[in-house]
Amino acid sequence: MTALSLEQKYQQSLADVAALREENASLQRQLDWFKRQLFGRKSERLLAIDPAVHQRLQQAGIQLSRTTLTQQVARAAALLSPIHLAQLEHVLNSQVLAMDETPIKAGRKAKGKMKEAWFWPLYGDHDEISFTFSPSRAKAHIDKVLGEHFEGVLLTDGNASYARYAETRPGVTHAECWAHTRRHFEKARESDDAVEEALLRIAGIYEIEAWIRKKGREGPEKLKARTDYSEPRVRAFWQWCDHQRHRDDLEPQHPLRKAVEYALKRQRSLEVFLSDPDVPIDTNHLERGLRCLPMGRRNWLFCWSEIGAEHVGILQSLLTTCRLHGVDPYTYLVDVLQRIAIHPVSRAEELTPRRWKSAFADAPLRSDIDR
């Protein structure tokens, strides 16, 4: 009886192993099909996984090929893409939209050389950030992303492409960043003693902003404070800049003169925050949000393909927004990657971190290893 029981257990084990092999083969066929849909048959178009990730998995006793990891990342990015697009659409409906650009190496240019491409992050009214990708820094990407439907204030750095876009859109007001203006004077610091006065004047404008935040002023009260205290300091700064520009001892290529002319050329756009309490004085909030990309460049260095860079944009858009809303990125991804299979795609916005926090954060779906 005991021998028969052992034989039965042995046969059952064989059957279980066969079933697992068949299930694994089925999953592999699905992954292969998915890979072909995304990338075609050329494996060199895949995103390379950070070797450190692969090494940590091996140290934990998990044996996975980099190809499998790459496929899983690609599949996850494809599943999350509708959520990213829903978040991007919501960001584009903002009344005040901050936009910037940051370089990344993506795609092979030649043997041993990578192409330079760009991420264009957008920061909306509700603390959401979306990283859009473009292989170039041309204005065409701004036209493509913002299109004809965006109306509101576009807050940017001094890149002339943004100004050209706003000039052709009656419903768009272009505002520019005081922090970038200050950096031009910082660069000129060693060239002339008068630069210190410029920095002190700009610091005075920022002191008013800090005081407004400390007092919790919003709406009309914030606007009144800016009108009463910030505007006189801004006007005095322009008068000082105009005086410096007419100094006979400042040649056209003098660093201080270049900084002054940079500021005066953007006088109108730098004053937008004075008439709208919802407009920040700078794009520092956006720059804090995009830090994940410079940090990433120091870790994974580059993206093997432009498709891989797009995947980075999708994932970082959601992960960074999670952090902005105090949502644990791991908990969010574990829940959403399971929930998305039963959630209508027409309601994808409900799975963005901002909406997910109020709808699902109290009882998120867990992974098997957390149960």
C-alpha cells in the first residue's frame, strides 16, 4: 500500500512538472508574440537592462536572463501606456503648464556612439508630471505635444522654441523662469562687482515669495501681496538692468551685459507671475521632478534604443507622480499591473497615481510574495 502511494505521488509530480512546463512554454510564446508586435524581429531594438539589476537578482538566487527581464519591462510599459496617456491628457488640460527639456543618449549612431535625444517633461496643475520623448530638440515636438488645444500659461526656461510656439497661439501666455535668469548673472559673477547687486535684487523678489508661502496666501491675497511687494522690486530691477546696459565700459560680449540683455529681452514673460497668483516664479518644481533622469544617466548611462527611451518616459512619469502624491511606487505598480486586466481602458485615468490614491490605496492588490 505504501509503495503504491509513493508511486502515485511520483506520477502526480511528473504530471505537475509537465503542466508547469506547458504553462511556461505558453507564457514564452505569448511573450515572443508580444515582443514581435512591439519590436519586430530585431532584438537589438530592445532596451538593455541595467547590469546592476541583473546582478542583484542573481545574488538573491533568482536566475533570469537579461532578455527575459527586457521583455518584462517592455510588456509592463505597454500595459501602463494607456494610464500614462490618460495622465498626459490631464496634464495638458492644466491652466499653468511647466515644460522643460533634458538630454538623454538613446539609439546607436555608429559603432561605440549613441544618438543624443531628449525628454520633454511637463508638470501640470495637480502635481502630475509626464515625460514625453523626442529624438530631437526641435520646436516640432512642442507643436506635436501641446498642439492646438492647449490654452493657458506655459512656464519655461529661456529656450526660444517655447516663445515661438506661444507667439502663434492666441490662447497661450508665455511665462519664463526667474531661476534661469539668475543663473546668467551667477555665470557673470567674477566679471564685474555690479553682479552682486543684481543677485541681491533677485533674492529680494524671492524673499517675498517665501513670505507669501509662509503666510499661506493664495488666490486674491497672493495676487495682492505680489502687487504690493513684488512688483516694486521687479520694476526697480528693470531700471537697474537698463542702467547697466547703457554703461560705456561694458562691451557687447561682456558677461554682465549678456546677462542683463537676457533678462531685458524676457521682461514681459518674466512679469507674468505678477498678474496671475497661480503662476510660479520659476520652474524649480519641474526640475525637482525630473531629477530621476540625470540620476538615471549616472546609473544606466543610456537607452539602447529610442523605443527603450519611450518606455523609460512611461515608467518614470508614473513613478515620479507617485512620489509627488506620497504613494509608494512599489505598492502602486503591484496593484495596477494586476488591476489593469479587469479595469476598462475607457477609465484608465482612474489608475493614474493621483486618482488611484483616493480610490484604491486603502486596499491595494498584493503580490503573492507579500501575502
